[in-house]
Amino acid sequence: MNDSNQIFANIALKIRQSLELEDILETAVAEVRQLLGCDRVLIYRFYPDWSGVVAVESVVRPDLAIRSHVIKDPCFEHNWLMPYREGRVQLTADVRQAGLRDCHVAFLADFGVRANLVVPILLSDRAEPLWGLLIAHHCDAPRDWSDSDAQLLKQLSNQMAIAIQQALLLQRTQAELTERRLAEASLEESEARFRRLAEQAQDVIYRYVWRPEPQVEYINPAITDLTGYTPGEFYADSELLFSLVHREDLRQFRRQLLPPLSQKSDDAQHQPPLTVLRCVHRDGHVIWVEQRCTALRNQAGELLAVEGIVRDIRDRMVDLGSPERPLLSRKESPAMGTDSPGQKRIGQFWQFWKGPLAALERSRWTSAAIMLGMVVVVEGLRQAGLSTGSQMLALCLGLTLSASVGGLQAGLLSTLTLWFYLLWRLGQDGALGLPNGLLYCLLYGVATAVVAIVVGKTKDSSLLADQALNQVNATLELKVQERTATLNRTNHQLREEIEERRRAQAAHQAAETELQQLNQALESRVFERTATLAASEGRWRNVIDTVRLLVVDIGVDGRVNYANPHFLALTGYESEAVIGCNWFETFVPRHQLSPTRKIFQEFLDEGFHSYFQAVILKASGEEMIVAWNNTLLKDGSGQLQGSLSIGEDITERYAVSRMKDEFISVVSHELRTPLTSIHGALELLDSDVVPLESERGRHVLAIAAENSQRLVRLVNDILQLERLESGKINLNQQSLFSTDVTARAQELMQMLLEHANVELVLEDPGLEIWADGDRIIQVLTNLIDNAIKFSETDGRVSLQVEAAASPTVPHPMVLFKVSDQGRGIPPDKLSNIFERFHQVDASDSRRRGGTGLGLAICRSIVQQHGGQIWVNSTLGQGSHFYFMLPSQSDAPGGLSPVSMSPDRPWSQR
Amino acid sequence: MTSSNHVENATKKRILIIDDDDGIRDIVAISLEALAGWEVLNANSGPAGLALACSAQPDAILLDVMMPGQDGIETLKQLQQQAETVDIATIFLTAKARPSEQQRLLDLGCVGLITKPFEVHQLVPQICALLKWPLA
């Protein structure tokens, strides 16, 4: 069960390691098929019409493949899906025995299905959760699916569902990211279009933002033509815009630029008012402009910015003849007095029209003044006694003057008044011949008529003036309307642009919000993954910390970034001393520095030397040979970080290997030497270069025979040593008396002793030993043989046996001592005298028939008995070889010693 | 031994063999005398060989490498250091079979190597080839 949990966890991990839907499904089917050991595992994915396709599959052999098959079979009615919707699992051990409908059996037979296991894949985040089916097929034979199979598949389908949801979410996020990029692009394009438009416009367009800091956010280059200031100066100085406005218009301008801070969105839709302002050019002259401001608010109605369009209307002011109408409010009477050319022109224009306009405005008073003036003139003429004709002439002159100076209304009024005066005077003078009563009645009537006419005419004339003015006004209005329409169109266009921009911004915001949500979802997944990664990292770190290998991370600059505990333990350094230190200066022996640096650089540059052996220095100064396996370390962006080197301490192995090489070399020499003699001798004899019968022939034959014996001994010794050292020889240990082995050895060496004329002195009290008699006799004969070889004629060799104690063994031991009076062993040879082929003098040994392996064999036999062997020697005085054997078995209740019968067949050495 | 069946030399060559193995010394000596008619001197150690080389001035020396005490390598160095022996061509006689070992020996300045075990009939042609002596 634990195994299946483990397998499930592995598969689940693999499924979750990808966000690519294809990968997830591929991984899942392959793993599941392997796990269940079935013939085919597939994922069937539904289309919206409930037909479907074999989306992915894993098959045991190619002929079972049905990938990409679209399945739309009338046998499957819509309701066959119901159990799957409810999450049920369908197990069929044998489709032929399952009582399925014929069409279903035929359908399954088409795909070679004999047994199947079907599990739904349900996506929990959907209205229609059934996404597909995870199906395992067995094709060749029926199969009894176990509950654990079904359970496992169900769990996996859940895992897959989660992974699919995530993959789909990712796909959606990616699609939305693409959309967002498109929206941004269109926004940018729109912004660019707007900017182009604004940059080329004749009118000044600006945007003044109030948040976070009040400032000119944008103003187009047209402002330079209008005011002489560049846009840059406005950006630099937020107050410049206000300082440009004529101080009398400043309050109005401020009101426009700071409309109510908060306003309902409905109100914001109103067409903003057009106002006329004066602004002052950089060189001081005043410019008449009209401005329309639009407040930009956010959804809450809060003021964000004000956009203004300003148009230069100086020309229009000249055309219209009066700055007062209709664009100027009456209160805003222009205040002249500066001496700029434009202002002068406007001033002259104003002076010219000032009188008539005042007369128009105050015609009654003018008429009265002219009338009085004429009365005075006519009276003067009469007093001077001039004739009535002269008086009429003056009257006509006055009339003309009145008409020319006072205009139509003044002229008319003066005429009537003078006629009244003239009639009265003529009447007085009696020139008319009428009685005074009638005259006064007539005068009264005329006066009444005059008053009536004057009053009426005054009203009429005022009406006329008004009508004329109205006409002018209408013309002006028309022109203004035309201009305003043009302005409105431009404005409308700009507003549309702004609106479009606003919409794009809103879409952008909405997309951003959704992306943020997706982002959060992804982040939580990333967090989950990070946790998994952290756990995995922890596991790896644990592995690296405990592995019996040297692990170091060396940066490209040669600094050590990490060294594992095993590295520290082997090199004898503390972590603090290693981390951050320079690898080459600390660990590479001086004589290796240059080649090692070169190798490291070539590894970083070319990837060479992934494997190489190098010597490194321990803290103690000792050298250690390490076999390194190097991997280039790169960060997420592929940037080279250094080398991760995993090494193994092969110092010992290297030494062993060298020893082995040396041994083979020596063996090779030791075998080839006798072989050369044998081969050469036989060749000489065989080719008759040396006749066999001759004395030389016999000598050559003897060489061959002697060397072949030597070869046989050598081969035997090598084989025996090999078998001893590899434990292939089992000791036949039993309880014996020491005399059993010493006596036998003496007996075996007797002939040699006599031949060499050397005496053997044996001192053996007969102690109990626990030993393989044959092997110990071999040790003794070897040692005695050596002693004889290095003894002079008439020399003496002794063999002594005594009880002893070993500091390492609890029970009594028996000590054997073989001594000679030979030339002794030099101290520098003593340490490895028991090694193979380490004779003191090989030629001596060889001359005496030794193989160079005798002492190595002795040591091996003694050690296998649980004993020890050693040597003492004094140059020129002789050598003492000692070995110690246990007196009894380590096992409790050891047997009593067995007395060896004399006829026991001891094997020859 | 009389002159050889294979080689006839105008002047009789004198060869010194230095080897600690009695059998090999004898076999080489018999072969060279019998097959080439050369005079063979022999020594069983490096120091003995050096002394003989100085005194007898052989035409060539066959020198065993692995000898107890002073080995063949040390002996060659000494031969090269002595004015009397520096010009004597030396051939190593060796049981070392590995190419790396053989190369190391050749680098020491000998004229060549003859590896053990050798064919006695090839011994004279091998020596002549290494020393560029004419082979009749």
C-alpha cells in the first residue's frame, strides 16, 4: 500500500510539474499504463455535443494506437454519461461477459478492448463538470480490476482535473495578457493620434491636473505662437499659466480651471461655457482669446483635471468693430492705455465711433442741445435785424449741422423744434397775419405735436437704432455661430478622442483587475510550488550535506560559495575558512596552480574537463587526490555562475592502483626472467646451435630445468598467496601441541640443513596451540629456509617455542622464534620485508631459489590464525623472526589437543 | 665457438652482457658466440659491469634493467658519465613489457631495447639493426 501511495505521489508530482495541458495528459497516461500494466490508457475528451476524441494515449505496442480517433457513435445516447457526471467509476473485467448492449460490445471490439476501467475527469469550477474520461484498456485478455486500481485511477483523475484546471486558467491568463497587450497598443496608438492632433492644432490645447499636484500636464506648441512661452516653461512652472492671464480676468479664469471639486456625472455632460479672456504676451501686449474648459472627473465625479481649448480672437475683434459684443460681457469693458500697435489700432477705432455711439445712446439730450443752439442763433440774427430769409438760411444751416452732427434723430428733432420756434416768432412779428389766440392755439397744438412727435420719434429712433444694432448683432451672431460650430466640431472630435481614450482606460482597468485576480491565483500556486521546491531543496541539501562525496560550488571568480560537510571533514577546514576563499590559493598545490587554473577556465569557457583528477591540499598540508565531476552552474537567465564540482577522494585507491601496477610489473619481471632462460635454452638445443650431447648442451639443458622449477615455484606461490589473501583457503584449525609442528618442520628441512652444513637447534616445551598444522609447518620451513640461505657454512639456526601473552588477546599465546647468525637486514628494509617481492636482495633470494613471496605467505598464514609476525635484526649479527599463535580457540569449550601421529601425511611445502 | 652460420664480420665484435641472472647471461653468451662469432664478456651486477666496460672497452653493452642493488638505469647513467664508457652503445635487456615503461627507458639514452623473453635467433639481427651494423 505504501508502494502504491509512493507511486501515486510520484505520478501526481509529475502531473503537477507541468502547466502545459498536453504534457500533463501525456505524462499521466504513460505513468498510469506503466503502473497498471495494462495495454492501453487514454484520455477521451468531450466535445460540446458530447461526441469526443482520444486526446492522448499510451499503448503497450504500436498496433493498439487509436489516438485522435473522433468517436461519435449512436450507441451512446446522451444519458450514458449520467453515471460519470456523478463521478462513478466503470469497471468491466470482460466486455463479452458484462451484459453490455450488442452495439456497445461491437464498438469496444472495434478497438480491441477486452476489459476496461473508466474514470471520469470532472472539473469542479465549471457548470458542466464532465471534461473527459480516463480509460484503461486491457486488450489481449480479460482482467479483474482491483478496487485499488479503481481507487488509484480515481485519485489520479482528480489530480489531473486540478492540473487541467490550472492549465486552462493559465491559457486564459495568457489570452488575457495578449488582449491586454492589444488594448495597450490601441491605447498607445490612440494616445499618439491625439498627441499628433494636439501638436498640430492651431488652437492652444492644454490639460491642467489638480491631483496629485496642480500642474500643467500637457500644453501644445500653439501656446508659443500665442504667448511666446514654450510648453516646457509651463511644465516647469505651474503658476505660469495663471500669470499669463490679464489680472482682471484672473478670477474668471480660476473659476473655469477649478470647477466644483466634486460633481455628479450628469452635470459633467453639459457643454462647457465659452468665455473670452485677455492674456498677456511675453512681450507685454494683450491678446484676446476665447476659451472653453472641460472638467475631467473619475467615476465618483471627483475632479481629476481640466482640459482647455484656447483660440486667438484678435482678428475677429477687428472685423467686428467692437470688442463688446457679443463675445465680451458688458462689464468687461476693455481697458486700454498701453501703447502696443494692436492696442493703438483698437483705441483709434474706439475714438472714432465714440461720439456717434454716445449720440445714439443719448439722442434726446443731443436734440435738445442742438435745438437750443439754433434758437440762440436765429434769435441773434433777428436781433441783428437780418431778414426772414437770412433767418431761414441759418435755420437750414442749423438743420444740416444738427443732422450731420446729431444724426437722423437729432436732425429730425432739431427741425421740428426750429419750425415751432420759427412759427412762434413769425406769429409774433405778425408776418403770418393771425390773431394771438389762434396763434397760441396753433402753437400749443404744434408744441403738443412736436412733444408727441419728439417723444414718439425719440422712441422710434431709439427703436430704429436698436433695430440697426440688432441687425449688426445678428450678423455678428451668425459669424460667431459659424466659428463656434467649427470650434465645436474640433472640440467634439477632441472629446471623442478623449472619450475613446477614457473607454480604453476603463477597459484597461477592468482587464487589469481581472489580471490581478488571476495573478493572485497564480501567485498562490507559485507559493505552493515554492513550498514544494523548498521541500525538494531541503531534501537535496540534506543529501548533499550527508553524502560521502566532496561537493563544492566555485564561482567564476574562483571563490568558494559552498562546501559540504564531507569536504570540510576530509580537508580539515572550518566552514568559515572555506566559504568565500579563493579555491586556487587555498586548495591547489603551488606546482599545480597554472595547469589547474587553465583547466578551470577551459571548463567555464568550453565545457571541457567535466571529469578530471587533481591534487588538493588539506588544512594539514597533506595532499589528497580527488576525482572531480564538474557541472556548469547557470542562473535562471542562463548566466554562467561557476562550477558545481562533486569529487571523490581516491588517494587510497590511487595508491592501491599504483601498488597493483608495481606488483604486476614485478610479477611480469619475475615470470619473464626464468621464461627467457628456458625459452632461449630450448631454442639453442632445438636448432642444434648447441648440440644436446655436448658439455655446453648439458649446461644449457640444466639452465632450462632449473628455471622451469623456479617458474613452477613462483606460479605456485603467487596462486597460494592470492588464495590466502582472498580467503579462499579455509584453515583446518585444531588444538595441537607445538612439538607436532616443530618436529615435522625440522624433519622436512633436515636435508637442506645437511646440504648447507648448518645446525638447527630446537627448543620446544610442547605447548598447546590452536592451529592448522600444515600451514604452520609451511611457515616454519619458510623461515628456517630463509635462515639457512643467509647462514654461513657451519652456522647455526635456532627454533624456540615459549608461552607468551598478547596485549590484544585475552588468552595465552605461544611464541615461535627462528633465529640465524647471518648478515642481518638493513633497518630501511625491515618495514616492508613481509611485502611481496620485497626481498632484501633479489639476486640472493633467486640464487637460493626464493620467489620473493615466502615471507608474504608466512604473514598471511599467521594473520589468518589470529596471530602476529615480526622481525628483529642487527646488521652483521643476524635476524630473529617471531610469530605468535593462540593457544586455544576463541570459541568456548575448545577441544583438547590432539596428538599427531607420526605417519600423518603432512603436505610438502 | 667458431664463426656463425648467419653472420660474418670483418672484425670480431666484443659484447658485454650485464645481468644478475646466471641463466640469461649464459644463454645470451652462447647465442652470440655461436650465431655471430662475437666475443662475449659478462658481469652479474652493475658495478662489475662498469668496471669491465672500462677495462675491456666492448663494442656494445647488453644491460639488464631490474637488478638488485645498482639497477640497470643507474648503471647506464654511470656509463654515460664516464669518459671511458660514454661512447659505448648500450642496449637495455628488459622484462618490462608496458609501452610507457619502455618509452621511459628509451628516453634515458640507450640505443634500443630487447625485451625478455627473446628469440635467440633474432638476437643477433636485432642487435645489428639497433647498432646499424651490417648483417652479412
